[in-house]
Amino acid sequence: MAVSALHRLAAAAPVPVFVARGAGAGLLGGELAADRRLRLVASPRQATVVLAAGHFGGGLGPALDRVHDQLPHPRALVWWRAAGGPEPGDDRPGALDHPAAVVHGPGGDVAPVLVDTHRRLLGGDQATAPDAGADEPPHPFEGRGDHGQGGEGMMGGVPFGRPMAMTGDDRDGLALGQVSADLGPFLVGLPAATVARVTFQGEVVQALELRPQAVPEAPVLDPVLARFDEARHRPVPVAELERARARHHLRAVAECFRLAGLWALAARAASLARGAGTGVAGVDPAAVAALGRRLRASALLASWSGVGTFPGRSPFTGGANARAAGLAADARRGDPAYRALGFAMVVQHGGDARARLVQRLAEARHALELASRAADVGAVHHPDHPLETPWGPAPDGGSVALEVVAAALAGADWSDALATLCSLDLVPDAAVAPAGAAP
Amino acid sequence: MSPALHADVWAAPLIVGTVLAVGAYLVAVLDAAATRVVAGTGLAPDVLIEPLRRAALLVVQQRVVTERPDAASWALAPAAYAGLAAAGLAVVPWSPSFSVADVDAGIVVWGTVESLAVVAVFLHGWSPNSHQPLMAAYRYVAVGLSCLLVSMFVLIAVALPAESLALNAIVDAQAGLWNVVRHPLGLPLFAVVALGITFWGPMDLADGADLSGGTSAEASGSQRLAWQGARAAMLVSFAALGSAAFLGGWHGPVLPGPVWMAAKTAALLALLVAAGHLVARVRAERFVTWCWTVLLPLAFLDLVVAGLGALP
């Protein structure tokens, strides 16, 4: 049977997975890039399986449904969730009601589940997932207005939800059409659970609004987030904290590689992140240094040089973003456990996307070295001492108003804006629910 | 020049189609191998079958149609791009006595192929009626147009020593000295043009992840397979042209001419594919600036060097 032979061949292909990052998932899903049985893809149209990592309450639910319905058939959804989170259907029906498989907790090995789901789909043992949303235009317009054009007058209609592209002055002194679009919340590079409302002129971002989706509090899936959360309340070995820090920064570097089209290097960085997370054997800091050499040879640093530099003083008062701008601020200096280990801060200059990428990789390497020394002496961080998370001093240092970032990106090319956001790795909590943010 | 053997009207599409299909498969294998080597996940024999598995998946996957696409253009774009790759490959000679279409002005044919390739990629981004593909299409046009002038200077530079626009004569003229040595700027500049027009690796400004896959962000199933195939085919054509124009074509000791051509084409392909995994994507605006202010003057210098060398 020719058809079944074709399906068997297709079933053995690397599984194209689209990762939808929900609340509490951090950058955990990106680590799957290290698995050669999987391919993380940039568009849901390329995937057979959508991996819903974390929790999708509030505005994220409808967004997940839209992404889910964009996958071509045969398709399936795998839900990677924290133990004890809200059950599907608690607030609204959606794609999460009928997952092909559910993996509980970060320790659950999700890759074999994704491979198995893909094989069952192609083998006909798993039915393709039906649409989660209704197949109707999100912006009905037909039949409205004097001429059925959807609105008042010549320009008033919004057919297919797209208003007429009116002209406006651009940065080169030309009058070009402006188009508005909502991108995200699952786009590579965007902060977690954030939709970018962009007004484009060509590829230039005329105006940008970063709109965090209102997400109810959700249990944490990502062990990095969990570890730093735990360290605020109880003593945690420094070695574990530093390994978690290295793991996070390596994942963030992997995201930047993916955005820059360096998929294989992203897999390498993700593999190191996963190694840093395994704890016992860990990962050799020399391997991180080798990745740094690949990074320099890739010309990515040259390409991102001067991209996403914030004018004047950096809006970041702490965290890796501040240190990438030359600000010598690190809460670990105030922790006696770190002082006993001879902690020395890593700082860059420039404050651009290049400096942030270099900073993250340097901090990952430094953290692994610290972890090794801390494990030897059994150093422990106590909750009454200052805590430096990968984003800045706890509880909310290093965060920055999204409006400040968005305003700084107006006038940039979209790819530069996205590179900036990716390199910033904005604070997950602030991205999910900043004080006073619009829903 | 020795009398050329031409493929007849029936054999020509078969030969070109076979070379492009085998070449596209080779591109996919090289890409899978390069990915694993750079990622450090270990090279294994299954890289030989992985492209077939991925192709099979795209065959059985649904071809999603977006809201109000320009359906005809969407279907036409991969066909046009593959057709241009075929036209380009057809004029490349494989031995002193064989090319599928031995036209007198092969270089001019290539100028046409490159210009129309920009149109085909634009159509692919335009037709799904979607934001990100459209933006990628416009971005690609800016890059593609910038590459075209560089390409023309570089290709005219290889025509000067041969005193002919025919690719057969251009290869003939490299019997003593390959063009890559005669004017060394040519091949690196040509490689940038090849990566630019095929939007591969560091020049993937048409289908990059920053626009969710760019012009192919909405492409799935057979549409995606056709597009990926056409893109690999164009890379093969560029590599074949590069071998003929810069690496002495069929010239080489012991082995027959076509074997040398195939080996040089494969080597050039490996280089272009590996670049995709080792070098980050350039920024569109910076590349366009760089292209007009650095590459174009370098291409002109290449032309001057070739011209001086061709003086009696």
C-alpha cells in the first residue's frame, strides 16, 4: 500500500513541534531544541503537534485555540502542565479540553510523548484534533454599512478586521501606508504572555504597544522559576541556584540563536541548558566557552551590535540587562555565602543586544563555575540574605515597565525590535501581570 | 570550441529535472548533516533518509488555505521559482560537448533568472494574504534588488577573459587558470549573491524566524514541500553556475568532465549549506547598505581586475 508506506515514512520524520509558552513555563519548552527527534518550528503551519507548556488561563486560552486551529491536519495538542494546576474547562471550553496527551510536572519526559503522539497521528491511531474555535471571521463585516463594505463611508470599513492602510510620514520623509497587526503571544522573542500591537510601515515599527495578557495566577512548571521562588522562602544550596541560573541564561541564548536562524547552535545551547539542569554531572563550563567561540564566529555579535541600545541611562536598575549596560549591581555581593566563594561580578559595556547576549553567556559560564565551587564547600543561600534571580534582585528588581521598552523600539525595524526583546528576556512576572497593566 | 551536443526537446526536461531533484535531495542531506554536526547531536546514517521522511510528512499533511488568498499566484510561485532554477541549470555546460541548452548568451540568461526569481519570491509572500509573509516579501525585494547589480558585475567579469557570454566558452577559457584564482573576489561575491537570491542561511531574509517563517509562514503540506524543493533546486543551479564560472567547470585530471562538475557543484553546495548553520542572519537594512557601499564597489573592482587581465 503506497499510502500507508508514505504514512510510515512520515511518522518517522523528526516531529515538527510548535511550542506555546503559557504561564509558569518560563523558557522550559525551548530546551526541546536539543532533542534531534524533534524540530521546533517558527509557525504553527509547519507543525503536527502543538506543545502547550504551562497554563493558559485568561487571555492565553483563546490565543492557544487560535494557534491550535492553524495547524494543518493531522494535528494534536500535548499539554505539559504543572501538577495541581487548574483543570481544563475550569473557565472556558477550548483546545486544552481534548489533549492527545498530558505530561505532568517538569520531570516528565515530554519528548517521547511528542514523538509517540506524532506517530499515532500518522499511523491513524490518534484522531486529528478538530477546531477548538468556531470557524467564523473574528471581525464580521459583510453586509454592514451602506454598501456592505463593513463600515461608514469609503474608508470606514474594516474588512477581515483590517482597516484601510492610511498613509503616514515615515522616518525617511516618505508617506507610506501604515498597517496594524497583533503579533504574539507565542512568537519567538516576545515576552511571555504578551501580544505586540504593532503599526508597521514596511518593516519599520511606527508604533509598538506591548500588551500583557491578563493571566490568573498559575502553578509553576519551570524548575528554574520554582527554584528561585523557593530560595525566597527557605535555604537552598548555592550550587542548585547557580545551576538554575546557568540553565536559564543558556535557554535565553538558545532563543536568540533561534531568532537569528542559527537553529543548530540553538540546539547546542539548549543541550547545555538541559545539562545544567540535570544537577549531578552538570555541564562543563568549558563547553559554554566553546559555545561562546561559535557565537563570535557566527557574526551574530557584529550583527546585533548597536541594536536595542536604550538612550541615555539604562532603564534597568538590576539584573543581567543592567550589568550588560555596565551597571555594577548584583545582589549576590550582599550574600555571605557568595562572598565566601569569592564571587566576582561579570559586567559588559554598551547595553545593546550584543552586550546582553555576551553577558548572558558569560553569566552562565560564571554560574557553572560558582556551582562547582559551592558544591565543594556545601554553600547555602539563606532566605534572609539578598537573592539575585536571573532577571535581577528579588522580589521584583530588574523589572522594567513594558511601555518604556516599547517606546524605545518605535522607529526600529521589526527584526531589530524582536532581537531587542529577545535579548532582554523580560521578567516573566512583570510580563504576565505588571501593576496597572491593561488587560 | 568543440561541437556541442544538445539534449533534444524531450530529454532536456528529464535531465534538468533529474539533476535538480537529486541536487535538492543532496541539499537536504547536507543540511541535516550540518545541523547535527553543529548541534553536536551526532552524525548518523539516517541523515540520508531524513529528507525523504520530512518530504513524506509534507505530502500527507493538509495544505491549509488562508482567508482570501491569491490562490493562483500562491500555487504558481514555487513552480515559477523551480522553473527559473531549471532554466538556469539548463545553460550550464557539463562537458566540452554537452550542455542541455548551449545558448550563446548563458550569462544573460542568468541575469534574467535572478531578476525573475525576485518576482517569484515576492509572489509567494504576497499571495497568502497575510501580514508576515507580505512583509518578508517586501524585505526580500530590497535585498534581492541589491544583489542583482553585484551579480551582473561579477558575471561579466568571468565573461571578459573568455570574450564571450556563452558559459561553454567561459569554462573553456579556464583551462590554464581557474577564475577563482584569476580574480579571487568573484567567487565570494557570487556566494553572497547565491545565498541572497536563494534566501539561504545568513541571507534568509524571506523565510526567517523573526517573521514566523516569512513568505512561507502560511505554507503547509504540499505547498511547503513545493516551496522547499524549489528553493533547494535554485541553490543547486547557483552551485552549478558557480562551479562552471569560477571553479573551472569540467576541467580536472583523470576523471571525466561531468564528474568534476558534479563534484565541484557538491562541494560548493556543502559550503553554502554549512554557512547557513554557522553564520547568523544578516540585518536587512545593514545588508542593503553594505551591499551598495562595499559589495558593489568590490564587484566593480573585480570587473576592473578581470578587464585588465583580459587586455592583450
